[in-house]
Amino acid sequence: VQVVESGGGLVQPGGSLRLSCVASGFDFRAYGMTWYRQSPGKEREWVASVDTSGLRRDYKDSVKCRFSISRDNSKKTVYLQMNSLKPEDAAVYYCNTRPASDSWGQGTQVTVSS
């Protein structure tokens, strides 16, 4: 399993970012995919998941109605659209299969600050 996350950056509160995760080394269509995040001094936490078809999506309560997970199986890519960002959303964001493999990407840093 190999994944490469991108799309992070610095954004003001209330702003938006779209994260991407390009996967390789496994049958992407056969796995659900998940976004996680980790803030300094905190455990890595689950943020959102999407099933193999892209039709079932689940979210951490604190990001519901603000974040949207999607996937493009033809591109072996999973996305996380993040709107109305808050300072507490700042973290390094990672993607992985569902269930998670032992292989993690480098993540992409999201900073929310004015």
C-alpha cells in the first residue's frame, strides 16, 4: 500500500481546502478509504470514510456538514473537501485503506489561522 497526500496549506478560519490522496500498490477499487488527522500532542483520529462504491460516507461528528469525502476509482484517488475550517481542524491529514494498513503516507499539513 502506498498513498501520497497533498493539498494542505495555510487557510484562514472559514476558508476551504481540498485534500487529495493518490493510491498505488493495491486494488484501490476493493477497499474503503479513510482520512485521519493528527494534531501535535494528540492521538491520530478518524475523520471520514468512504466505501468502495463512493456511495456510503461516514464522518466524525465535529466535521459533519463541513467536510465531504469522495473518491475517483479511475484515478485511484480519494478526496476530502473541507469547508468552514476552524482552528481546531489544524492537523496533519493522512489517508489509508479501511481497515487501515500499516503503511502510512507522509500526510499533508493543514494550518488554520488568521
